[in-house]
Amino acid sequence: MPSLKDMRVRIASTRATQKITKAMQMVAASKLRRAQSAAEAARPYAEKMDAVISNIASAANGSPGAPALLAGTGKDQVHLLLVCTGERGLSGAFNSSIVRLARERAQTLMSQGREVKFFCVGRKGYEQLRRQYDRQIVEHMDLRAVRQLGFANAEDIAQKVIARFEAGEFDVCTLFYSRFKSVISQIPTAQQIIPLEVEKSDGKAQASSGYDYEPEEDEILTGLLPRNLAVQVFRALLENNASFYGAQMSAMDNATRNAGEMIRKQTLIYNRTRQAMITKELIEIISGAEAV
């Protein structure tokens, strides 16, 4: 049985841990506001970019001059999974949920005879995936040195992906990230970005959007598709950033509550043990006095 001193040390250690988790919760809450604003501001631009490209692609899709980023390679054999996770932990199941979704997709593809490659963005996802798919990870980008995410970071990732696609290293690319919904809800998401999935619209919508483009649709898409890829990656990074701080805030709040409960239980045990020792000493003193 631990001594009273050991119990006091344990209680003091738990109190110190509680202070740390409380401080981390407040820091995450402070950073969440900015990250959430950035993610919400990027959504309309990314959605409108998707709508414009879908409108143009509906006219160009199937034409012999359609860009490869839209038409694809014509094969479905090699898949690149672009997995975006956080650089740090202490955020509950945030990183694990993204990796789990990517791992499930990889296992499904490999069971169908497809070849799977990984492009990891973020240290935590890389550390989890390399345990099982070390030889299939073709590239890893670490953003720990980046203090504030910018479009240049997403553009760099997009250029690396496009370079590998043009080199014929894969046929299909799927982006994995966590979409921010609320502090307690982050949704792991898979989005195919190469070849671009064009949303099918009804005939009425197509008739109402019958614009004449100058220059031709294929030429416009050649410039827009790489930028759209960078925009989608940038949106994923911002959504991930907001989701990370939301998950960390929730996890640290739970940790603070758990630490408080542990302190309460440890203090109760300490007081009971101390009272028992005092009672024992009193009994020994009284027994000694009666013996005299």
C-alpha cells in the first residue's frame, strides 16, 4: 500500500497534469476560431470553382483533346492515396479516423487487384501508415515548420502530385482529409481529384448553361484544372486544421474532467488512509495507557 507521501505526490502530479490540459484546451479554443474562419471562408471559393469547372467539363468531357486531369489515363490500375493528417497528437481520434478511412480504401483496392501508393501530408498519418505500408509510401511532406498555412503550401503539394501523374506513376488520385462540422464532430472524407469527377446535371440545367467559351473548353481546362487541384488541397488543409483544433479542444476538455475526477478519488483515498492511521495510533496509545 502506498504511503501518505506517495499519495500526496500522486495528487500533486495529477493537479499539474490538469493545469496543462486546461491550458492546452484554452490554446486550442483560441486557435480554433481563426482556423474555423479560414476553413469556412475557403468553402465558397472551392465550391464555386468546382461548379465552373463542372460546367465547362460537361461540354469538353469525351472530346479527344480533353486534358488528362479530366479524362484520366483510361486505366484504373494504380491508385495514389493523398492522405492529409495533423502534425501533432493529443487530439483524440482525429488522425486515426483519417488513416482508418485511407487504410480501408487501400485494402478494398488491393483485394480487387489494384496497386496502391501513398502520398502522406502530415507526420501522424505517415507514422501510422508506414507500419503497414512502408514500401508503398512514395512521398511524405512534413508541415511542422509552417506556422500559418498558405496557398503556396497546397500548390507545392498539387505540383508534386501532377508531376507524378504526368510521369505515369498512377491512374487515379484520391484525397483524404477531415471535414470540419463542429467542435465535437469532424467527418473523415475521401474525394477523387484525378481524374476529376464531374457532377452530372439534368438536361434543363445543361440547356440553361449553354455558354460559348473563348478560348475553347479544352484550353480553359488545361489552365484551370491544375489550379482547381491546388484549391481542393488547400481546402483540405484548412478543413484539417480546423478539425484538429476542434478535436484537440474536445480531447483536452475530457482530459481535464478526468483529471479532476482522479484528484477527487485520490483525495478521498488519502483522507481515509490518513484517518485510519490516526485511529490506529490512538488505539495503540489508549491500549498502552490501560496496560500501565
